[in-house]
Amino acid sequence: TMKDLNMTQAIFNAMTSVMTQCKGGFAGMYFINGVGLVGFRDPHGIRPMVFGTRTSSNGKTDFAMASESVAIDTLSFNLARDIKPGEAIFVDINTNEFHSQICAPATSCAPCIFEYVYFARPDSIMDGIPIYETRLKMGEKLAEKVMRKYPDHDIDVVIPIPDTARTSALQAAYRLGCPFREGFIKNRYIARTFIMPGQETRKKSVRLKLNTIKSEFAGRNILLVDDSIVRGTTAREIVQMARESGARKVYFSSAAPPIRYPNIYGIDIPTRHELIAFERDEEAVAEKLGCDWVVYQELSDLEDAVRECSTRGGAHVTSFDTSCFSGIYATGETIDDEYFSHLHTLRNDDAKQKREGTDEMGKNSHNGCESVSNDKRPEVNRVSSCESLSNDTDNVGNR
């Protein structure tokens, strides 16, 4: 009907306005009560977004949207495709019709390569690219660089830093001809340490997060494989833990290139001066971490690893946002822009700790738990935290 057409066009007009006004990486969905479901993705495709379908018991088509295909699989939907850069899709709840429109005037496909390195689950598919296969390729290319740089290496065993690096480490070990071993056991109840505010908090959390299987380290030359190195806090503690467990030599490798620039598309990577690779080469980073040597993935190898798997998935992604590695931003910013100075004032450790210290809700908190002293409710006759029977005004005889 004309009313339906007007609503559909109004939605796409609104999304065109959003994409004209908003700059950066974003993807999302929203439900309009009584109207339908809308999904959208930024004009550069920096952030991922997919949708899937299934046939319901009444014969109609159900739709689901998510940032990763694994959610579509879990709900027993069939993955349809990725939402295209700059595209908005609308599913009408009343007619069950599917509508789509490119709402950005000029689009390019430059997905964030850090999604493939770290954030995505290995069983996901993004832009037609299987994450698991890209990480196998990353491990293979990382091993090749190790062999180029240290052809006479004395590595006894390859150990991953759980969990993301496991896939890359497995393939690196295979390519190096070395045994693959699990040397660290992860406590799954600790949050990601690289985004925690405060250096001391991060250091303590690493010890709580990981524990070593000492027999895998004792008397051996160990190659540790991690997905990336950000501040170096986690890596430094891990190297020390390996040495404490009896490792003779500790080598460290990263499936990602050196992170030298902040991310401005939704990843809380810290300011440049807090990054361990800022103004340091591999030798200087190794000294800082306390290991025997460090090998980083080459950016060109990382891009090739994803591209090679792209052709297998039937997609044709040729460029990526590699800003945290290269300093080249998909949306055109440069590191000297005033925006980055503003970002520094918000993201540096001192600013984060200051915000936490002055946060009204957390002022008297205890390790994130609300203190009883923060309870500002009027006093009643309470016994501890349980209501006293004396406060029961109901007529007991009526029960």
C-alpha cells in the first residue's frame, strides 16, 4: 500500500541522513514497534553485520541480524549474506517483505582487519571470509618470517597464549616442524586485560587470568604465540611466568604487526605513548618484554592471509582498515588531526583512573561491588539485610 511505501521510504531517508552525518565505523539494528526490523552498516564496511533467514512453521520467512554469522548459526537460521557497506535493510513485520537500499552516496569495502586477528570468533564468517582459515594463514606466514629471520632457531616447543592465538600457533608449529603444546590454562572469569584501566590492575589480572603447566616449560626453549601485543603488560607478565616455570629461553611472536596507532572505530586501543611498539623496533620490544627475541607479523603478510581466504569464500575483499598498524584511516583522518589530541585526553590511563576515582556510583565501591554504606534509603527497623518480623503489619490470623 501507499502507507507501506511511505514508511519504507521514510526509514531509508532516515538512514541516508544518519550515514551523511555520522563518520566512522558502525553497524547496528533497531526494531520499530509495529513496523519492522532495520539493520545497517557504515559506508566503508569497517564494522561487520550479517543477516540470515529460515522458514517458520507457518511457511513465512523469519529474519535475524547479527554482527557475526555464528549467532545466525546458533539460532538455526541460514546465513543469507553480509549487509553491504552503506546499506540499510528493512523487514516489514506486517507484510514480511524484505527491502534494501544503499544509503551512502559513495561506498568502499574496507573491513577492520583487527576483527580477523582478534575480535571475531573462529567459527564466524565475515564478508565471505572464514575467520578460522585466516588465522591458520596468519600462523603459517608468521612461521615463515621466523624461519627467514632465524633459520638456525633452537625452538623446542610452540605454546599459544589462549584463546585467540591458538589457531595461529597450531599452524605455526606445523610449519616450523615443532611440537604444539598447551602451556597456559585460562581462567574464563577474568575480563580482557588490555582494556582494563591502570597498569597495576592489568598486571594483577594477568596472573589471575592464566596459570602455567610447568612441565611444558621446564628446560625448554619456548616460542610463545599471541594474536597481538598492545601495551605489553600481558606479554611481559607471561614471559616472566614462562621463566619462573623453568623455560631456558623464551621467544615471543605476534600474529599481528606492531600496533603503533590508536583505533578510532570502536576498539579501545590506548594512546600512542602507551603502546609498547610506539617508537620501538623488535629488538627494543624484546628488551622491554624481557624475552630473548620478538617477531611480529608483516602487515603485507597479514593482508595477504585474509585476501587469500577471501577468494575461497567467494568474496572479493581487496582492502582493509589497518589504521592501528599503519596509521592510515579508512575515513581519511591523519594522526596529526586535533581529534587525536582530544582522544588522548580521554583514553590515557591517568584520565581513566581519574574518572573511576570520581565516579559517584563507584566512590565507595569494593572491587566493583556496591558498598552497603552507599545505601541512601531511609532507615527502617532492619535486622542485617533481612526484614524483621516486627515490621510485619499484616494480620497473622488471616493467613
